[in-house]
Amino acid sequence: MITQKTIQEVMNTARVEDVIGDFINLKRRGVNMIGNCPFHDEKTPSFTVSPSKNIYKCFGCGKGGDSVRFIMDHEKLSFPESIRFLANKYKIQIEETENTAQEIEHKQVTDSLYIVNDFARDYFTDVLFNRSEGRNIGLSYFKERGFRDSTIKKFELGYATEERDELTKRAIDKKFNIEHLRAVGLTSKSDLDFFRSRVMFTIHNVSGKVVAFAGRTLSSDKKQPKYINSPESEIYNKRAVLYGLYFAKETIRKEDECILVEGYTDVISLHQGQIQNVVASSGTSLTKEQIRLIKRYTQNIKIIYDGDPAGIKAALRGLDLVLESDMNVKLVLLPDGQDPDSFMSQHGTEAFVNYLKEKEEDFLFFKTKLLLTETGNDPIRKTAVIRDIVSSIAKIPDTFKRTLYIRQCSSMLDLSENILNNEVNKTIKFDLKNKRLDAAAPLPSEQASGQEDWLNPKPILSSDEPSLIFNDAWQERAVCTVLINFGQKIYDENTGVTVAQYILESVQDILSYFDIAQYQKIIHEVAEQISKGHTPDHAWFIAHRNEEIREFAVNVLSSPYVYASWEKKEMFLQTQKMPEENYINDANNALLRLQLRKSRRVIKELKSYFEDASSAEMETEEYQINMKVMQVLIQQRNELANKLGMVTL
């Protein structure tokens, strides 16, 4: 294992402009450098490199990170492999620690499982091409589907014989461990072959390693399951694997679109027809892990399913997850009785591509139309449909996109746009509240204090003013932006308090009211790091293990705009510091605005509480405490407004 010291030395030494300059032509623009993005086709440069922050960001496709991330994405290497790549470039000697006995054993087992699967793949393909049973049954089946030899070999298709234990015996003869054969599901507990009399599909992970198999029976016996798959193992998690992604990822990135189909043969048939940006969910509902895989390469997904009712329902199951991931989703339903494989075989590539263009529909609009056709004039069923559509729209994180959907769907549902907007915002607030309750946890300083939090009541927020949610989200984002950009800077020269420490101290009382769980998590993690004696810097954020935090950090550290070279022209601002040095003012303003927002929200809730209180409730201790809280909050609100130069009515 590479030592942390070596990793840090590599990351400190590997200047982002030098590393990227080996692959693309960069030109100076102000303090930054620009060039054509290597991750997508473009004529106008949108790929920006910031030498001062040691990061890159493409404002076209969204890719961004540091030197190590660039090598990982560009060269398709793992993190350790990228560190070795850069260490070799800069002639840095790699220090490695000895793995523990447990780590060594785990790696040996994992490597062994991959090797066992490689053996099985070779066995299945050998049977397919070189044994009479394989040629007469398996190869004939693939040929009938129109697959060429080159396609069969590319996807490493095969055949499992009807013999009860032939693969197992051959593996044992080759000195493979029977427990490893069982672990990957090639051998049953009775030491019999798991796959028998089936054509075999090899399943690869994103780096091309064989992780599992799927076997399809050609028997007409209805008692036999059509497909059986390898069980989950140390190297195979079916929720995090998409069939064909290894072969499709480069084309997905180039086309900036991923086509999702249902079956193995659909993927193979389309690839053979030169439609290669296609993957399959392999008959399962789309998962968050699979969506995250697709999002590495594109924001656009087109889902193709059979036109029968089962296909339609399968298409709708993954809708909300995809929308929640802020992806653009289209749906194409094929004619009844057709799947992508059969359609391609009958009509060819050109007709298939044209059909996709003509028949693609926005996923959400399709869902709305489909559900409305089932309601008739039944108001109860229509109400249920409206709630279903509202739930889907509320999953969309982008405010502008969500607004456009509300406008269009209100027309389709014959419903006032304001009513639909209010219902969507109620759902958003309800979901945010639940996420906030799940994610909320006290800061280290709060855990240590043991003080009662009587001055920080938790009234339930009403759902009649959804604009506050979005306004608060912007202020929360602003605070996290200052934290990431300037957290290590000194806020107070006399005490040595950093900007990060100042922000953490200032948000303790309102952190549980944060609407966005990600921003809350960032503050929690910074607090944890500071409690360990380390204030996170740019490099810590852009190398973060959490992909969402890493992407957020890269975004707030990057800007498509460049400040004019005022210093070189001896032109300086007269009333304040230069933008990059104005972090104290930025921190103060961001915090004051956020605190004011939260104060106003709690005051609003408390007013509602007082108005609804009964005579009996007015006599309770809780009521009296909330009265005191109200007085404190009003005073706090007025002080905050005064500092910001605002008038409070």
C-alpha cells in the first residue's frame, strides 16, 4: 500500500497545468489557462485550468478535479495507479507499507475470484466454438440471432454443457480452490456445476474484469427459469453493474448520451449495428449505483423498453431515481411485440436510429399522459395521478427545470400552475425535512458541551412559503463556498482564528435547520477535521472520497470568468480589497444573510404556533419558553438586519 506521505508528495508536486499540458494544448487567459476539453468534442474551448488552485474544470461537460483525478479519468486508471503514473513522471520514489495479514489475505482471495472467473469464461467460449454440443446448440442460437463471430468473441459469449460437474472437475484439476468456485457461484454446495445446458453471457465491470455470468436456457420447459445469474460475491454487486458499460463508456462520453435497454441480446445486437452507447440493466429496476455509473460519462439517458404493459411499468420504476440525479431522461417505446434486438434485426440500423429520433418522449410528460389515460373521469383516480406526478417533479433538483415541468404538466393535468407549484413545494419541503432529520447530528463542540438547547427550538416548518427553501439553500451554498475557498485563511489576526473556525462557531445554532443535507454534511466533516487539528484546504476537498462533495468543491473553486489584470495595470479598488482577498467580508455577509433567513423562518413558525395555541396551551411551560425564545429571536433578527443595512418591518 502506498504511504500517505508519498501520496501527499505526489499531489503537492504534480502541477495541474504541467500534467494536463502533456495531453492537450493550453493557452493563457488571465490567471487561468484554457483548452479544448479531452472528455467531449468541442470547437470553442471551455476547459479551464487554474494553476493557483491546482484544479481543472470543463464548463461544457462538467468534468473537474486535480492532477490525480485527470489521470484517473483520462487514462482510465485507479487512484493508486494514477499516483504511480505521476510518481514516475516526477521521479518520486514510492514508499509502500506492508499490508497486514488480513489485507494480504483479502487481496489474494479477490485476485483468486477474478482468476476463477477468467478460467470459467475461457471454458465456456471454448465449449461454444470447439465442442459439438456448443456449436450445434449454443453457436447456432447466437447465429440465429444474427451475431457475427467477431461480436460473439468481443462480448465473450459461451456455452455450458449438460454435464453435471465438468467445469468443476476441470477447475479442481487445475488446482483451483473449491471454495472460490462456490464463492462466485460456479459450483453448488453439492459440488455440481451451477450453469448447465445454457448459453452464457459474460458480465464485466467498468474496467473490463469478469465479475459474473448469466445463463439462458434454450429449453421449452417452463419449469426452467429463462435466465439464471451468478450470486453476489466479493467482486460482484449486481446493483452496481451495467451490462455492456465496459464496451460502451467511450461512445457514451463521445455521444453525450446513454441508451438503456433491458436485455443482454439487446445490447449485443445494437453494438453490432454500430449503436454502441448502449447498456442494459439486465432485467432489474434501475438502481442509484447504476445511475451514478452512467452519470460519470453523461447527463443524458434514453430508456428503450418493449411496448407491452410490462415494459412500460419497468420503464417507470426507475424514473424518480433518474430525475433525482438531475439527469435528462427520454423514453422510447417500441411497437408491441418488439424489443431492440428484434427491431434491429428486422429493420436495420438506419431505421432504428430514425425511430428513436421520431418516437422519443420526455419521460415525465410520457408518464403524465400514460397515467391520465387510465383515470377516465374518475376524480379520485385523477387525484392519485396528480400526487404521483407531483412526487416525480419534486425529485428534480434543478429549480429552472422543475419550474418548466410544472408549467407544462399543469396544462396537461388541466390544473392551475399555482396549485401544482404549491403542491410540489410542499413535497420538497417534506422530503427535505425528512432528510434533514436523518442527516442532522451535533457538532463535536455540541456533543462535548452537554448544555440544554432550550434557545434552539425545532418548530415544524409550514409548507405555505416554499420560496424560503430555495432562498435558504442559496445562503447555505454561499457559506459552504466561503468555507471551501477560504477556510484556512486567518479571520482574526489577534486570536489566530481561521475562517473555518469562525463559520463553524457561527452556524452551530442553525445547522439543524439546513435544507440541503450535502451542505450540512460538509460543515460536519470540516468540524470533525478541525477537532483532529487539521483545517481542510482545497486539495482535501477536491480529493474527497464523497463524489458529490468533490464535485461541489470543484464547482465552487472554479469560475468561467476571469478577473482583469488590475494589479499589472496598477489599478486597484478604492473602497474594498481585491476580490480574491475579500474573504472576511464574504464570510461575514454570507453568515449574516443565512442567520437572518433562519431567524425569520423560526419567527414565522413561532407566530403561527402562538396564533393556534389554545387557552390551556398558553398556561404551559412550553408556551412560556417559546415566548422567551421569540423575544430573543426578534432581537437577534433586528441586530442581523441592522448589520446588513436592511430595514425590518
